Amino acid sequence: MSRLERITTRPELCHGQPTIRGMRFPVSLLLELLSSGMSMEEILEDYPDLEREDILAALEFGSLVAGRARTIPLGAA
């Protein structure tokens, strides 16, 4: 089941960046918080307007965007 309906874009909101449910929560902020090591529970505690499904929608959106991205140079393993 896709959660992408929770992701919205409006030119007048956050400079047209994808946001959660038309609120001032850019998807990129949620992805940054998760990548910094915050848990879903910590994010939900810090941002009570958000729901678990919003975070999952951000992850789904991020995975779709990453899959469409061109090659990103990374350091050798």
C-alpha cells in the first residue's frame, strides 16, 4: 500500500519542496532526522503533528527518488 498521497507539493509552501500533508514539514527534513540516527518514536515525540504513516511516506518517497537518481559517486569500500 502506497503512502505517497501524504506527500504534497505547493509552490507557496516551503518553496515547492515535497512536504508532509501540506504542512511545513519537508520530506527532506524527516529523511535527515532519520539519517542522523533519530528513531521514529523520537521524531514523533519532537513533532506531535506528525504521524507514523508520515515518516513511512517520507521513506517511500526517498526510496523512489533515490532509485531514479543518476549515479552518485561514493568512496570505494
